[in-house]
Amino acid sequence: KISLLLLSFTFLVACNDTKKVEKKRVDHSKEVNLEEFPDMSIFHLPSEWTTQNNEEIQLKDLQGKTLVAVMIYTSCQAACPRLVADMRHIDRDLPKEVKDKVQFVFVSIDPEVDTPERLKEFAIENQMDNDKWVFLRGSEDNTREFAAVLAVSYKAIDPFDFSHSNIISVFNPQGELAYQREGLGVSNQGIIDAILEIEEN
């Protein structure tokens, strides 16, 4: 199933942000050799994203750490706060020696509202304003492409609300999908076990 999901890559070209906001660019002077990554790695996706710190990155810039990723939108008042709490609890329950090897990634499904400034505010509000937590905003096309890879479905119900899957995904440091958990109020133990297994190998 994981292989079929990742084969759905469409390699769309990222759209430029229309807002006149000065952006910081991540230093790509040490270019990554994509041939070093497995065929099914998300690091092959060419999409560009803007972080809560207004930095433009590609997914390959996140290489080297185990990634725990979830798709949310900051104005959500129902499922998303519980997903954010789950991410915090996963971090809390990780053994101390593993914590620095894990990166938590939030990808917005509402890029029109979730500007870098709003993502920064959200990170501060949730006490996630440090390097462990990264919030990403992309174009509509890049967001849908990433959602397809994770098998996350979402649909706007009205201008202020979305119906969406509640999936947390774990990627190994090479960008391969290793584990997924779906649902709210579900045990995080499977995610913890998947992270520990990655770190042991």
C-alpha cells in the first residue's frame, strides 16, 4: 500500500507566492544528491514550501531525522487541536536519547489562511516555536500532491471549515514512509514503536 501511495507522485512545479513578503532561503550550497535516496522517498518531490520562519525549503532539506508528519489547518476547532496534542504527546513519550533525532512536521491544508505569519503565531500559541517543530505552507497543487502521497483526503466544506483525514505519518531519515496511524483518541504506541525501530536500524 505504501509503495502504491508513493508511486502517485506527480512532480508538479511549485507556484510562486503572490504576496509581497520577503522570504529567507535555505542555503542549498551543499546540494543533496537525490540518487542517494530510495526510489520511494518523499525527498524526490520537487515542491517548495515556506516555513513558519518564512524560509523557503524543499522536503529534502528535512533529511537526516525521523519525520513525524500531520496535515492540519490552524483555524480548525475540532480534530486539529487533538492532532496537535497527539504530536506533543508523542514527543513527550519518546525516550530522552531519541528526542533530538525526530522532527515534527505540520503541513497546512489551508495555505490561503495559513500564511507564514499565521503559522508562526500558531507555533507560539502551542509552545512549538523551536527547531523541533516545523510548519509548512505550500501552493494548492503541492499541498494536494503531498496529501495524495500520505493518503490524506480533505475537502472545503465552507470558506472556514474542512473535512479531512486524521492521519499521522512516520518517515525514516531517507524519506520513506514507515508507519501511519489514523483516527482520533487512538494510542500513540504504534508511532513510538515505529520511531524506535527506525532508530535501532
